[in-house]
Amino acid sequence: MRFILREITVVKALVLLLGLCIGSSALARIDTYEFSDPEQEALFLDLTRELRCLVCQNQNIADSNAELAQDLRRKTYEMVSKGQNKDEIVEFMVTRYGDFVMYSPPFNATTLMLWVGPVLIFVFAVAMLVRIIRRRPSTNDRLLSEEQRQRAEKLLNQTEEK
């Protein structure tokens, strides 16, 4: 009886493992695109690495499995296949989705804080650190006065004598 129960447990574990393998392979969706020449393929790969997934925000559309990223990859493929160059495709994406779609947005009035903000925060932090350090009392101010030192020595000597 124990032998049959063990076999059933092993079979259940194998079925579960098989289900996980099949389920995970179904989730991994790979887009395949065919290009007429290697230059178009290189342009497509370059663009999909430079364009940001607007859903994931910290992934490019080449790495994201979000539906929007899949649509952006498909649209990029269509535009590359039609013979459009990089600038035309980027201009289309920026017009449609804004500067945020680019990992390296251009330096202009709307993206000024993206470029200058981190520098301002760093300068402010350094200024605050310098201010805090200058306000701290020096080590000489924290030393004992002569009277306090003598009292401490006297107390130490008393404890040593006991």
C-alpha cells in the first residue's frame, strides 16, 4: 500500500513539473521578424534598444513583454521594412508618445529638469554637507578643561587606591 502511495506522489510531482514547463514556455513569447538586408535588422535592433517601454518604464521595448512594447516593436519593424530611416522612426515615436519614449531624451526646455535636476540635487547635497561640517564644534572645543582633567585624574586615583 505504501509503495502505491509513493508512486502516486511521484506521478503527481511529475505532472506538476510538466505543467509548469508547458505553462512557462507558453508565456515566453518571442517575436521573429525577417529583414531583407542586415542593415535593416541592425537598425531595428538599435531602435528597439533605444526606445523605452512606456508600461515597464525601466526596460527597452526589445526586453519588455508588455503588449504596448510588442506593438511598438511591430510598428518599428513595419517602418524599417518600408525603408524609413532612424530619424523618421524616432520622430514618429516621439510625436506619438513624447520624449519619455527615448532612453536618452533630447536636451530642450521640456526635458531640462531631466538633465539638470540630478546635478542640482548633488550640488545641494554637497552644500548641506559642507554646512553641517563647518557648524560642528572642532575637536579642541570638545576636550576637557584643565579643571575637569584634574577632577577626572583624582577620581581615577581614588578608585585605584581602593
